[in-house]
Amino acid sequence: MSAKFRQAPRRQRVRQALVLLSFLLFPITLNFLSPYLIVAGAAEGIITGSFILFGALFIGSLLFGRLWCGWICPGAGMAELTAPINGAPFRSTRADWIKWAIWAPWVLLIAALAIGAGGYRSVNPLFMTESGISVDEPVKYVVYFAVVGLFVSLALAFGRRAGCHTICWMAPFMILGRGLRNRLGLPALQLTTDPSACVRCTSCTSTCPMSLPVSALVQTGRIEHPECILCGTCADGCHKHAIRFAISRPASR
Ligand code: SF4
Ligand code: SF4
């Protein structure tokens, strides 16, 4: 067994540790990911912590795509915990559109409220989180458990990362960012592939947390898909080393 092969699972263990830690910290960070606080802030003309985070996710996705989803998001920690119970692939690609049906009216509401408030006039990252901790009183655990319960229930009922596919309000910011990057041809972190090394064992397809047709994508020379979260599970599991991280420009279209 080569040193290179032994190193690969370690990267996944680091990733899993990071997302589990993020999930443990979710009672502290909940408000900074909140789809409600950005709405409440817009009504008062205040740029909130979640506004700043969502903006950072969009800008960060120009270079890092959906790396957040694979390596940092507390939802990824929930996905790691539910996968051993229901690790079935999430097969409905049409359901990926549900999150856009949630996201579009939500963004329009935020814009309308901000315009109605006369525009943004102040910045308060700790808006409605003055203590710095999101769940700072018992009643706020109702919101916490509602969010966790929703993501966990979807994963248990419909398979791997069903919530990421269907209801995540943050994913569209990053999908739009990586789409813009591709249009502009900007260099970014991506997964490139070596089709000639691939023996089509489909191990990468069966282990992809986002249930993508990875083996087929490998034949195109890169993993280019809006639902790819750059978790690297495919790259680290490929015994032929046919997939690797690289900074590269998108393929010309
Ligand atoms: S795991 Fe590697 S060799 Fe197997 S199908 Fe995927 S890219 Fe090809
Ligand atoms: S294609 Fe690879 S990097 Fe992308 S989500 Fe699937 S396993 Fe992760």
C-alpha cells in the first residue's frame, strides 16, 4: 500500500472531524446561518451576520465552489451522523429545484423589505445575537431542534443529504457563484480527472455523498456539476488516483 493511498483516508477523517465540530457548535452559530434574521434585518435596514455570511459564501464560491458544503457546514455534520442509518443515494434530480422555489421568493422578500426600509443603513453582525451565542435561552432550542429535525428527517426518509438537495437556502448562493465563475472562465478549485486511469469500477459513484454520477463525469476530464460539494470522497476513494484536486480554469464551452 503506497504512502499516497494511506494519506487519502486521513483527509476524509479531517473533513469529517471538521463538520462534526461544526455541528457541535451549531447552537452558537445558528443565527449566522439563519434565513429569518436576514429578513428581520432587511425590514430595519440592517446588514446582519447571516447577510454577511451568505455574501461571503457567494464570493467564496468564485474560487472554492461549494467547498463550504463539504467541509464546514453544520448540515454536513448532520449528514455524517445520518448516513450510517440511511446511506441510500438521493436519486431525484428534479427535486434539486425545490430549493430554488424556496430561495427565489425569499431573496425577493429580502430585497422588497430592504427597499421599503429605505435601503441598508447599518451593519450589525450580532443583530438579535447580542450575547454572541445563538441559542442563549431554553426557548430558542425550539428553533434549533426544528432545523436539525428537518434536515435529519429528510435524510432518514429520502437518503443522503436530501436536505442539501431540496431545502438548503445557502446552496443557491454558491451554485450561482460557481456558475458565474465558469462563465467568466476564472481559475478555481476543482476536481480534474484522468479518464485513461479510470477502470470504471464505479466506486466513486456509489460513495458520493451527493449521489452524483461521478464515474460518468470522470470520463469528461473534470467533475463539473452544480451539486458537487468538493468533499473529495471520490478522489480519496479512487484506488487508481483518477481524480484529484487542482486549481484550474473551467473547460471552454
Ligand atoms: S473510483 Fe476511480 S477507477 Fe473507479 S470509476 Fe471512479 S474514477 Fe474510475
Ligand atoms: S463528485 Fe466527489 S467531490 Fe463532488 S460531491 Fe461527489 S464525492 Fe464529493
